[in-house]
Amino acid sequence: MVLGSLSLCMHGACVVFPAASFKPDLTLQAVQDEKCTSLYGVPTMFIDMLNHPDLNNYNLSTLYTGLMGGSPCPIEVMKDVITKMNMTEVIVGYGLTETSPVTFSSYRDSPIEKRVSTVGLLGSHVEAKVINENGDIVRTGVSGELCTRGYTTMLCYWGDPDKTAEVISQSRWFRTGDIAVIDDEGYCKIVGRIKDVIIRGGENVYPTEIEQILYQHPKVKNVQVVGVPDKRLGEEICACIELKSGVTSTADEIIQYCRQQLARFKVPKYVEFVDHYPLTVSGKVMKFKIREDMVQKLGLQHIHPY
């Protein structure tokens, strides 16, 4: 046991709690000292560990697997977890509080390209479908709202039948609010959240696509893309970027990079550099709060998107 960590052993397996709340250095230290083989967390936690200045000084050779979930994981982050943290068999799980614990997950022997770019395959005794705006099931390879049904689905929101009826149909299909694509092999890719979709001049822009591109920029540690109000187009794109330690950049540099990688209408109009993001207690990024902060910072409070 390391200072500040707690180990619980059950049935021959030990669970290590490095600290009362997440600290990248204490987590890396615990992995090294306790010779951990598996590591769990949300993407933000892995991003912080990957960007820790002393990452290469820790011995992570005992790691080989783990689980990442809670929010979509950038492809570049998954690749770095595999190569830089020795987690060659890391998997991703997908679920919501309303469909706990998971409905999709990859497997340790799933192809690497599927493990880094999808949330895996549907679990046993669970059904899934992707529907369009009319509620019709779309073909494989076509995006739409992901719906699931099965033993993982909650019974109801306590004391709120109206809210329950909004998300659970009479036939028990749960509307996740996530936009997804399921391929011919059954692997599911989360494209974004319906409420996060940016409607710019009538074009639907998915923040996840822009984020995946910006994660490939050598100076970018983390990025969150949100929509902000615009008088002419309804909404414009704002990229909030956390840079890697010791580097500098400009909005123009980021915009020029995006112009080389993205369609014109997907290029951010605004680029803001931040030191951190508002997080929930479990480490998930609160996009709605980022949007509120950017609206205030950019002086767009008086504009109401159509």
C-alpha cells in the first residue's frame, strides 16, 4: 500500500484506491507500487495521466488491461493508453445511469481499430436500434438516435411519470439521446449527443468529429467543442483548448490546422485557450457549463439562436 491509497482484497483479487479523489501522480504511483494489472477511469483521467510530466518515470509494465467509460474517448487518447501505458488490452464500455451498468462494450481480443474507435458490441440479453427523426430504424452505417432495451433499463424516474414517458416507450425502448452508428459487424460508434449538435446555417455539425481532429494536433492536450449563438447562422463553432505543458499556440494556428482537415462549415470560428474544464464529481466534462462560460466570455448573451 502506498501513502494515501487503500487496498481491498477479495477472492484473491485486490482493488486499489490511490486517493480519496483522483490524482494522476498518486494513481501512477499506486500502479507502480502495487503492480496493478488493470486500470479504470473516464477519458479525462487518462488524459491527465498521459500528460503527467513524469509519466515515463513510472514503471507501468504490469498493466495490460482496464476499462474506460463515462464519456466518449478520443481515438488518439486510446492509442496513447495502449502504447504509452502498456494497456494493450484496454476496453471501452458504454452505458447511462438509466441503463446501468453498460449496454455495449469491447473485448480484450477485439481488433485494436474497433477498440479505439467504437464502444464495442451489444451485451447479452440487451437489444439496440438506431432511429431517425421519424422513429424509423435506419440502415447499418447510418447515424441516428441510439435506443436500447433490456434488463439494464431502469423502471422509471422516481415520482416523475411524465419524464419517464419522454425517454421510455410503452414497449420499453429507452431513448439514449446519443447519436450513434452501428456497422455491419455490430460495433457501435457514438457520434455525439443530440443536445450537443451544432446547427450552423442549417448544417448539422457534430462536436465529436472536430474534437477527434484537434486531438491529433501535437500541441493539444484536451479539447471541447461547443455551439454558441450567432446572429446570421444561428450557431457558430467554438473550440475550447487545453494545451500541453510548455507549449504555446494561437487561435489562427488552430483554425488553419482545422481548414486543412475539415470541411469549411466545420471549422471553428472561435478558439479559446483554457487551463481546465468544469467537471462533475466523477470527472466528466460539463459541456453545458463550458457553453455558458463561452457565451459570457465572447459577449454573446444577447443573441438567441433560431
